[in-house]
Amino acid sequence: MKGKVLLVDDEPEVRELIASVLQRDYNVAEAESGAALQKAFTDMPQPDVVVLDVKLRDASGLDLLPLIKKRWPDTEVIMLTAMATMEMAVEAGRLGAFTFLSKPFETEKLLADVRNAHESKQKIQENVALRSALEIMSGNSSPVFNSAAMKDVVRTVERIAPSDVTVLICGESGTGKEVIADLTHTMSSRSKGRMIKINCAALPRELIESELFGSVKGAYTGAHSDREGLFRQAEGGTLFLDEISEMPIDTQSKLLRVLQDQKVRPVGGKTDYQTNCRLIAATNREPEQAIKDGKLREDLYYRISAISVYLPALRERRDDIMPLANAFLRRFAGQANRVIKGFTQSAVDRLTNFDWPGNVRQLQNEIQRAVLLCEGEVVDGADLSITRAKPDNADAQDTNFTLLEGVERNAIIQMLKETNGNKLEAAKRLGIGRQTLYNKIKAYGIET
């Protein structure tokens, strides 16, 4: 998604020049005066970056800067002036400006400043959200996790995050593995660096190595220029490899060597490059079974599992269902601008007795749907699409879904039969992504 930039300058030609530089990478809005800026406070969503001229016909940018930081506290502000002085720059910094740019300016410098300001704003939001989440998980606020198992996970994250040790996060799809990876990065000494993420199951086999390690021009058909791999992009930060057991075995062998030597060689290249990033991996498979099935190299497993974190399924920690449901309810009700006070006992019974094959992700989607569809100020059992907990009788498994889910489950089963179990072909015919198909197979308990 493109970032949002607001230009505040009373010279049309300056606004036109800046917009032409930024509009390829950002959504650009304009305000021609201080009054127009103040009107934007109520008329437009909060921008990521404001480029503000110091001298406007109806106002001083230095007077407007505190108003921007008060109304849009997370927005970064770049001050623009033709008469820069040291005193002015110091005052702008004191009032919260991200940087100070003198007219005339180089377009490359402007673009670099806006990019840095945008990344800074994103990082601030990410850190606030994740640290807030960690406080909630730890019980310093209204706890989202009441279960002893998840409290143990949070304590583990707090202990291991400051180190550079490799971490393997295990758990079913939808249990929150990426959230734990984000928290680990944010609480680490590498938090100022980038966190690069890749889903190993979502990339074609022939592209994953160039994605990870990079490639040189001409290394393969379509390699028209050198490509910097994710290991080098994550330099000084963290690289998160999701669903690592779906990575081709021969690529796993090359990954193991990179981890051992701390050097990476681009595909088709002759030069090794030193790498310095922390690795966090995740899998929704049982590692021991994945090794037996030939999906995960045993030596790689021992290399990446210096610390293993297991996230239990939601059905194994029912104490977390209602705290999570209430947290999702507050979030989605706020987004929908609705007053919804809670759940009826009927809804609570349904939520806590359901087995949640899709785990936290399914619970989140269910609450979002209920917020949009419920007509009163509380969510009732009738507002939920779930039916009942999974029957003890495994043969009754097909009845554990809503009508729509049952139709979808049967369609997947039929397509897998038609393709002789070829998941990639089945996903293409169903018109969904391969990873989406994997997730649904797991959620619906489909044997393949």
C-alpha cells in the first residue's frame, strides 16, 4: 500500500514539482495555505508525511508544526524553506520536525527524506503496536492471553529476544507465529534494522533461491539485472522464513551452509558476501514428522532450533478465547464506528465450546463478521456463523462446519481427487493461492 504525503506550500509550481517526484511511490495530497492545512485535519485521513513550507502567506510553518504534531502525532513533518538558518533548524527540531530541507532542493534528496520519514513513521507505529501487544500478553493491561501456556510463550520471548539466537516457532496455521516473530524482533537489539519476511510455500521452486540469496544478471532466463537477495536486504535486522518445511530440500542444504558460514553467494555469482542478520523460522508441521516425511532436513532443523517456541492451538487454551474475542470486538467495533458492548451468554457458550480449526485467525474473522452483521448493542449466538464444538466421533467431522464452509470443504476434497492430490493444480483450478489451499486443508482437517 502506498504511503500518504500532504504537501503544504503556497507556490503552485513548487507543489507541482514535489508531486511529480513523489506520486510514483506515494499518494500525494496538496494544501495551498495554513487554512487549507487546518481544514485537512477533519477532511482527510492522517498522512504519513507532511512536507511543510516554513513561510506561507497566511501562516508560519513553525506555528503550524505543533498543531500537526498534536492532531497527527505519528505523522512525520519535513520543513521546507528558502531562507534556512541554524536557529530556525534548531527550533523546527525542537517542535518535532523530522528534517529540514532548503530550497532549491535536489529531487533525489527530497525523495530520500520522504522515504526515511515514511519508514520512521511505520517503525514507530509498529513498535507501539507490538510493545502494547507484549504488555497485554504479559498481563500489564487487560490480558489477551489468560492461559498458562501462552504466558510461558511470552516469558520465553522476553528472555530470548535480546540475543541473536536462531528461533524456530511451531504451531498450527492461525495460531500467531508471525506475531511472535514480530515481537521477538521488536524486543531485540536489531529492532532498528529491517524485518524481512518470506513465505517459503508461496514462492515457485525456481525462484526461491534467487529471492533468498540474490542473483546476478544472466543467471537464468529473465534475470536482466543483478538482484539483491533477502539475506542482504535484512542486513543488521531479522529475516523471518515462514513455513520453512515447504522449502525445497536442495535449497535447505544451501540455506544450512549460509547459516554455518555466515556468507551468501548470489545465484550465478562467483563472490561470497558476508551476512549479518538474525534468522527466525516457523512451520505449521510437527518438525519430527516433517523430518520423517523428507520435508525438513534434520541437520537444518538442529541448526535453526537453538530455541523452539511452540504455540498451542486455540482449542488447547480455551482460557484465551473470550479475552481474544473481546479484544477483536473492541477493534472491529471501533473501525466500524459502532457501539457494541459485548456478548450474550449464548454467544459466549458458542465461542468457548467451538474447536476453532483455523485458530486465532478464524476467531478474528468470526468476530469481524459478527460486528458487521449484528443488529443490537451486543453480539448474540444467532449473530455467529459457527455451530458447535467438534464432535468426539471423528466420522462426524464433516458436520463441524457452517453450510458455506461445508460446501467449500467438499469442493476442495473433490478437486484434490480430480487432480490426484496435486495441490498446486487444485489451487489453480479453484482460483486460490497455494498457501491458501494449504491453510484450508489444515483448517478443515482434510486428509491428503
